[in-house]
Amino acid sequence: MTKLNLDIIGGPLLVLAGLALPFAGADYLMGIAFNLAMWIALTQSWSILSAMTGYVSLGHVVFCGIGSYVFILTNGTLPMPVALACAGLAAGVMALVIGLPVLRVRGPYFVILTFGLAELAKNVIVQIETSLGQFSRLIFDAPALDTLYFIMFGLAVASTAAAVLVRHSKLGRGLVAIRENEEAAEAIGVPVTRLKLIAFVVAAIIPGIVGGVLLLRTSYFEAAQAFDPVISFSIVTMAIVGGMGTVRGPILGSLAFVLLSELLWARFPQLYMIILGALLILFILFMPRGLSGLFERREARR
């Protein structure tokens, strides 16, 4: 069976399984599925820019954090769906504002700059909240877990669909050209700056909404948690483990990450990040195409 056939069959089956999950009636299982959907949404959105162009970002959490902050400010005034839309819009606007200067640098400079911007945003929000005497903000009357799961599952599907559409569009072809050789792409007429900026903005919107939904799940906002750099590191880890450059990679990487977290976090919390770091190194050295590369090799033999 070809890769295309597997994707055509497997995609709808995964969607149906995700929609049927709430009827299993287990809150623990629902919580795991919520986390899985969240990581898929974040990693797929990250891949739209970083995997397609090679501009590896360590600041993707900034869009999630900004979305959380805008949501906590608007949720009491606006209906929840509108507040979530505002969260995504705010993240997109932020990406548009910072995109032009940020995307001028490449390689390790881009990695460091995106990480620094996320930390800057976190500290700015912390200072704003401190000046207002708000060290944390609470949310009351949040929707039930199954409702939040359906929203997050929808974001995971939307993020995956966006990744597929971008990959098979003129935008995607331009982004791949940038990844292969940016100077050559620009020389043959590819609008490099515009394409990178579009991808940067598109990649920011869903994380902003994810931040709002995650806030409903945790029921409180605290800036250090909303802008936790571990979120960005985890996204990059999942993308590499699953396989960068493929749509199925973020799904496989997120699944492996969530299962590993459930197995290790409760038992070895002190070793958790060490194990993730070691796993990342092993995949980079011995499985650079990640888990999706294993599937591709198996399919090639058939």
C-alpha cells in the first residue's frame, strides 16, 4: 500500500477515533487525548515555518502565551468563542509585527533570537501583571473536559489540514525552495521575504487559540507557566522525533512524546528532561528522518 493510500485511509480513521474518544467515558484517557491533540496542533503549526523553511524556532511558545494572556483579558467581557478568536488574532498580529525584523536573520542567530523574544515577552507580561497587582488570574465556570477536548481536537485537525494545504500549495513550494537555497530562490524570483512572513503569521494563529483553550483547562493564568520555554523545546523534540518535513511526523512525534511523558513523568520527574534530551540526540544522530522515516523505508520495500 502506498504512502498516499495510507494517508487517505489513516487520516479519516484517526479523525473518527478522535471524535469517538469522549464516549469512552474515562477522564484520565480524555486528559491524555487532550494533551495529545494540543501537542499535535502546536507541532504541526510550528512545522509550517520551521520544517518547511529550515528556520528552526525556539520561540513558538510566545504565540501560545500571548493567546493565553489575551484570552484571560477578554473572556469575562466577550463570549468564549470570540475570546478564543481574539487570542488567535492577537498571536497572528504579533507574528506580523515582529516577523520582518526576526526573519532577517538565519541559522543559529534565528534560533537564539526567537528564544530571546519569547523570554522578553514573558518578562514584559510579568512586569505588567506585577504592576497591576495580578500575580495570577483565575477562570471560573470553564467548560467540561469533553467540550475542551473537542475544541482542541478541532485545532489539531485544523493545524494538520493547514500543514497539508501549505505543503501542496505554491506557498509550500516557495518555502521548500527557501529551505534548499534561499539565495538561489530569491535570484529566480521567489518572493522570499513575503513567503516567510506569511508562513510565520499562519504558524502563529492556531497556537494563540491553543493558549486560550489550555487556559480553560488549567483554569488560571500565570505568565511564567504560559511562556514556559519547555513548551518550545518539547515542540522541537516532537518534530524531530516524528520526522521533520512530513505531515505525519508531528503526529507520530506527539504520540511518542505523550506516551513517554505518561510513563516517565510520574516515576522519574527529575530525569524527565534529561531523558528527552538524550532521546533528541539519539534521533538526530541515528534517525535524522525520525519515526516517519521508518514508515517510509518500510513502504519503499513493498
